[in-house]
Amino acid sequence: MYDSDKVREIAKRRKEWESGSYRPVCEKVPERCERFENLSWTEISPLYTAEDVAGFNYLKDSGFPGEYPYLRGVHPTMYRGKTWTMRQFAGFGTAEETNRRYKYLLEHGETGLSVAFDYPTLYGYDTDHPLARGEFGKCGVAISSLKDMELLFKDIPVGKITTSMTINGPAPIVWAFYIANADNQGIPRTRIGGTIQNDVLKEYIAQKSFIFPPEPSMRLTVDTFEFGARELPRWNTISISGYHIREAGSTAVQELAFTLADGFEYVKAAMARGLNIDDFAPRLSFFFNAHNDFFEEIAKYRAARRIWARGMKELGAKKERSMLMRFHTQTAGVSLTAQQPEINLVRVALQAMAAVLGGTQSLHTNSMDEALALPSEKAVRLALRTQQIIEEETGAASTADPLGGSYYVEWLTDRMEEEANRYFDRIEQFGGVVPAIERGFFQREIAEASYRFQQEVESGKRTIVGVNKYKLDEEVEIPLLKMDEKGEEIQLERLKRLRADRDNDKLMRALSALRKAAEGDENTMPYILDCVHAYATLGETCGVLREVFGEYREPSIF
Amino acid sequence: MERKIRVLVAKPGLDGHDRGAKVVARALRDSGMEVIYTGLHQTAEMIVNSALQEDVDVVGLSLLSGAHMTLFRDVTDLLKEKGMDDVLVVGGGIIPEEDVTPLKEAGIRGVFGPGTPLEDIIEFIKGNVKG
């Protein structure tokens, strides 16, 4: 991008600046620390100039918004046309309670829905399963059947609004609940849009709500790719997620590398099934964290887009849409403090700004009270307002990739891409993502990073405002969410009635047809939909798959 | 030689958030304790059986799903039932202030919320473990 004579001149002058201006000041007033590092322990220089990005070829490495390699964003107009979708992850208690929360959020300007399920649902158990004890509705809504899904979306136009669902092991079944609910309302499948997380690889790596072993899990994932490409062209059949990898304690570089490695693994698995890359790849989407180091996060999103575009081209993608990475972002839950919770509003605002400057397609902003409990109405409204301020007041949405061309950001983007490539080589040495999971590679890398970070917090090397510096000795006074105490009873009663009222012969036929499909190699989705339409519960449907596929047990590494 | 303090770090229930449990397990080990980590998805029976078999002095429970009021108490109830109430039980996670007293009354003697320095947990265990 820069004339080489000019770069040499800049390099020469930079040396003079160092000895003439910079060093003398450092000697007089020493810098605040000996080594400045970001959250991946990458050393940060006092200054970046054209010299640091001398090899940068604008047309090849950057290009234009909406064009390969998508460094500057996935749409030609970026937020000038349509801003990101404001999509708050929400769910608690019964379907009815969560339905009320969704309507509240939509009334206050939210533009997409995002469902948080409770733990039993995440593991494919009904509310009345013994292992569901104590967990009903606690960190998400309990959805045990199509009946619950109908109540969850009561009076919400599922043909118009898009819905994201954080569900992985039982993703095909919960997706089938959503599809069946639309079917019953007469909405064509081609019209419903949304996302299922459906990213099982990161479950083994980080989030840990896995059910089946990797091989059948990958088969189910590819089943959804194939089915989605055929019947639901507006549905993102996967959201390949770095969020949970980061929350488990990884660095930004690890989040980037492990997520993209997972992404390429899914593509290879689908191609191995014989699917055409350009048929399914346009519906792959991603999900990243927005953590505290502002510039590192922005560089991470930019690098992710370029790595994906280059990698997909190498794998044979021809369509533009197969190469462009669309992603959702959530601010870092792990960065929230229980101490002085109001200051989380500020953290979240800065993290959200990084996501917007990084070109996210949708965004969840955490609520200030989430290190204490699920968010209250007021807290979630403030979180949503934070996005609205960024959109409407700051001017950040007026031009594409506002930080493109910053010496620092371009240098860091390149550097993160290089480091991700080094991780790809290491994963390759294990023989791919699945063997690396089975050998505990990702888990160990994350555990190391998370322990190292925690030790630095303990020693005071890293500051967490309100926790190890600027502490206050006052009681936290913040109203927390109270759930309907009768919720579990209502849900158990509903399940009992459902099991009694449905056509159990039809149900048994559907379940045994699913078993046969799962034992063979047919696509399971149509069979799952039949079960769901016959009001099979989540636990019953997932139970069939558990019996056929077995369950995964992880090696415990700390 | 003095016997090392033996700790079982356990994840009851379906919660998969294990960053805290792993960091605490390592910090306790680095402070000289012997640490056994159960891994995820443990029932109260599994935890109490491990505590018995491993002959531990301390059980550390970690839960971020909000189910602590049920699942922590299941563990202390079962420990009492098996006559193991001399085992020191501590717990941590996303625990609202108002739950701390009832948990302590149920026998979870140390309750540690987000942002607790590791040193506080280590000191608490050393100061409260039997004998």
C-alpha cells in the first residue's frame, strides 16, 4: 500500500523519534509498566506506523465492503442501509413468562429474538426428568414439547421476526418445534428465518452441554444443513460459536482460531457427505464474544472475516455468500462484576462499541445485574438502550469499518490471522478438531489461559475495576428478577396433560420410524418433525437418539 | 509428615460452566492441597460417593445455573445421612446475597461469589477444615 522509499524514510525517522523524543521522556517519566500486553499476552508497541503494515496490499488483503475478502464488512453499505439486529438473549421460567419478556423487549425496540433454554432443555430432558431437579427455568426457559413452543411464541409473528435459539445437542428437535409451530399456523417454511446454534464441537471444547459422541453429533449437524438447504432457505442452520470458548477462559486469539477451525471442520464433514459447498455454506453463521480489550476485539472480527473468506475459497466455494462471514456478538458475561454492578453498564457499552466497529450483524448487550442473577426488566432495557445510543447517537454506524487503515488495527488484524494459522497447524497435527478434542488439546489450552489470567488478577498485574482496585465497602443494592414460584408446577401439569391427551399410537409409530432412520443413514430431520407434530416431548425424541447414538463422557482436565 | 488437606471439587447438576471450578481446583492444588475434580454433571449421590471413596476433608461445589438452593442442599443432606457431616462443604457461583444465609444454615459453611480472591478460599479452607 505504501511506496517502499516512503516506508524506508518513515522507518528511519521513527528510529530518530525513538532516540530523540521517546526514550528521553521514558527515562524521565518511566512508563506505567515494562511490557504492555493485550488480553492474548501479545506485546503492544508504543507506536504503530506505516512501517508495521508495509507488506499490506490494499486490494488483496482488504478490498471493499461486501467484496472478497470481506475485511471491511459483509455488506456494501454496512450500517448505512440496515443496522445490526438488536437481539437480546432471554428466557426463564415457563414459556408464558418468557413470552411476556419477549413482548416487553419488542415493545422497547428490540429487532430480533433470541431464546435461552434452561439446562434440562439444553440436555434434551423434559422438566419431569429426575436430572432436571432444581434446574427448571433457572437459566433459561423450559421447552419440553411443541405445546411449550406454541406458548413461547404466542402472538409473536414468526413469519416476520427472526429468532435465534441457543440449542446444541438437541438442536434438530428444538428446531423442529419451531418449524412445526409455524407449520400449524400455515406459514410456509420458506418464510421463516432465524438461527439454531447447533455447534456441537464447541460443546466438547467449552460450553459442555453435549449429549452424543462427536461422530453422531456431526451427522445430526449435517442432517440439519441438508434439510435447511432444501426446505428453509432463510434459516441459519448453525452458529459456529467462539463466545463460549472465550467465556471458558480462552484468549481472543484462541477464540478466533478454535472457532474458525470448528467452522472448517463442519464444512469438510458436509462435503464428505456429498453436499455441494455452495448449497449449505451461505447459511453458516458465527457468534463471537466482545471482551474488554477494545482494539483486539475489533481486529479479531476483521481477521475472522478474512480467514473465513480465504479458507472457503480454498475449499472450493464459488458463491460470494459462501465466503462471507456473518456473525452475532454478545458482550462478555465473564467480564461482568458482582461488585458495583452498575459499572457493568459502562463495560458493556464499550464492548458493544467494539462489536459495532468490528462489523457485527447482530448484537446482544449483557445486563448489569448478570453476575448476580438473570436480568431484571429494567436492567435489560438499559442494555438495549445502550445499543440504541450507539446506533442513533454516536455516528459509529455512518461508515463501513471506521478503523480500517489504522496502523495499529491493521497490524493487529494481520498478527491475529498469523497466530490463528499457527493454531490451525497444531490442530492439523492431531489429525483435526475431533481428535484434538479427544486428546484434550483445546480444553488444556483454555484452562492454561484462564488460570494465567486469574493469577494476574490475584497479583494485581491485571486490574478489574471494583474487584481488585477501586473497591467499595457497601452492600449491593439492586433489584433482582423474581420468577413465578408456581412455574414448575404449571409446567409439570402441562406435561402430564400432554402425555394423556395425545394420540399415543401415532406417537409410537413416529418414534420408531425415527429410531430406524437414526440407525440407518437417512436424514433424521423429517422423522424428527413427524415425532414433534405428534407431540412427542423433547425427552422422548432425544431419548430415542440417546439409545441409538450413546452418550459422551468427557475427560476432566484442570 | 502432616497429611495434606484433601479436597473434592465437584460440579453438581447439569451446569456446564467449569472455568471457576477448574481455576479454584488448580489454585488449591498449587497451595499444597490434594485435589480431585469430579468433572461435570454429578448427582448428589455421585458426589457423596466420591467424597467417601477419596476420604476427603473438604467438598467444594461450583454451580452457576441458579440451582444451588436445591442441589447444594441435596449434597449436605446426603452427607449428613451418611454420617459425614465432619466434611467441610464450601460452594461458589452466581449466588444472590439473599441465598447465602440459608445455604450456610444448610451446612455450606463458606459461600463464595464472583470476584472472590483465590487466597480467601484457600485461607477459609485452611482455617475451617477439621483437625
